[in-house]
Amino acid sequence: MPLTSVPVVPAGWFRDRTQPTLAADGLVLRPWRAHDAAAVCAAYDDSAIRRWHARTMADHDEARAWIAGKRAAWQEERAAEWAVVVTPGDTDGPGAATTLGPDRLVGRVALTHLDLHEGYGALAYWVVPESRGRRVAVRAGTEVLRWAFEDVGLHRVEVEHSTANPASCRVAHLLGCRPEGVRRAHALHADGHHDMHLHARLRTDD
């Protein structure tokens, strides 16, 4: 049955394009690469990342499969995922300059649960322990939101986090994602179902 609504973003928008590399105030957001496997495994050794993202990474083979899944998600228009990196000689503080050379993983940022017809996505992020407290998630998330609204043309991006995770809540507020309520017992974690705080930002928001 034909829909009466017009898609916000046409089907094929992602599939017909190469995923871009983005610059975010001293950070580089680039597509995941197979050689990131060791750094991904190290990230998932962190108890906070495991807890809030409800998964582990057993070995490099599993990490490479995870990375391959991110590339497939772009082609299938389900998600856009980036490795957040800095390069040698840079710090991951605001205002750092980008230089050439091998890079260092400091985090992940993603638009997941994409629905191009509705113009919807969900923002996800994590930061490795040694780079926390440097606004990595805020700077990376700010650039992804700009790209999502200005380049892709999405209408709405949500952030959802456990109510027991105040750090993620602070990031959502700093990104201008307005609180909209609590989804009770909405997400299953290792210790049971968590209430989830929902934030959202619209393309038309200030």
C-alpha cells in the first residue's frame, strides 16, 4: 500500500555515497578500518563501555567482524559509524590541529536506527578511559549532528541512555538534545532492565 507521506531523505542517500571523514575541533571522525581491531578490543576491556553498551569484544576476529558490520550498515542505510581519532603530535583537547600520520583511537560516534523515510536517527557514543574529561563525545557528537541535519537532512536525532549514567546525560544536554522523558525498564543490561532517559534534537531547534 503506497504511503501518503513523502520521505524526508530519499532511499539510497547513504548507499550512493562514500562515507565521509569529518573534522571536529581537533578530532578526526573517519570510517572504521580493519586495523582498528586491537584498539576496539582494548576499548571494550573498559568496564564502563561494557556496562553501558551491553556487550564485550572477545578477540581481534570478533572486533574485525564488528568493524565489517559497520561498513555493511552504511551500505544498508541502517547506521553511520565513525572511529574518533587523533593523530601524532595532536592532543585530544579542543583546538588541536590535525596532522598526517597514524592515528590513535579515542572514541566512537554513530547515528544508528536510521529511518530515512521518517528522517530519524539515534546518536550513540563512547570514549576510551584515557580521553575522558576532554569533551570528546561533545565535539564528535556536535559534528555528527551538524552533518545529520545539514548534509543528510534528517528531521530528528535522539539520544537514549540509562538513568544510572549521568555522564551520558551531561553529553546529551551539551549537544542541545532536549529531555523528553523516561522509558521505564526499556533496555536490558547485564544487571537487568534499566529505565532509559530520552533526549532529542530537531533540525528546527535553536
